[in-house]
Amino acid sequence: MTSSYTTDVTDDLADSLVTASRTSLGDTLRSVVYFTPSEFDVLYVRQDLYDSPTDSRGVKSQLVDFELVGFAEAPVRSSLSIADGDRGIGQYEFTVRFHEDGFVVRKLVGNVGVLLTADSMDVTAFEEAAHAIERLLSDR
């Protein structure tokens, strides 16, 4: 797939992120969005939802705007877990937002992030997807 992206995501990374997400979440995966503090790209949308990733951009823009707060939150969440030492809950890993008919998952690594949307399902698959995305973003 050769695409024109507004972020610095490469075709190889985009393909890998979509593959890792689909492998972890299967047919429940609705969309994959790669984003930075200033730009985003819709890498995947399930065909029964939109005709193309471009068609979903307006809706995903609102979602990205809301999830940008994660870039400001991540250092604070990490410092809170360190401050509580062994009694704490550990390092911040990812966010899962529960909605009536599905989920939004946000994984941040440095100054980039990935949002996944999915239908209702067992939440343990999200951890697998978040860890796969972390490995891919850390290697970029």
C-alpha cells in the first residue's frame, strides 16, 4: 500500500500497526488511527462502517482532539506511579474507554500514539494489542 500521510508514519509502520491490531482484536476492530500532537492519519476503517479511511476523517478528528490530552497526562501518570514506589499500581501503559457499544483504546509512545476502536468484546485482547503497538512504535 502506498499512501500519502500527513504524519511521519511510513507505509511499513502503518501496515504493521493495522496487522498487529487486526491480529489482536480480529473482526471486532473498527478503526486504527495514528496521531501526533499536531496531525493524524486514519490507517484503517472496517468496510461496513465507511467507504474509505478518508470518509471517516471528520469523525476521527473529533476523537483525536479528545485523546490528545494523553500527551499531557502521560508524564504525570508516570511520575505518580514512581512516587508511590512498591505500593503503587505501576507505570501507565494504555487507556481503554468503555462505551455502550464498543471501546476506544489509546496507546502512546513518546510523541506518537495510536487509537483503536472496537466493538464490544473481552477486554483482555486490548492488552495484547497495546503491547504489540508499543513494540512497533518503539522500533520506529
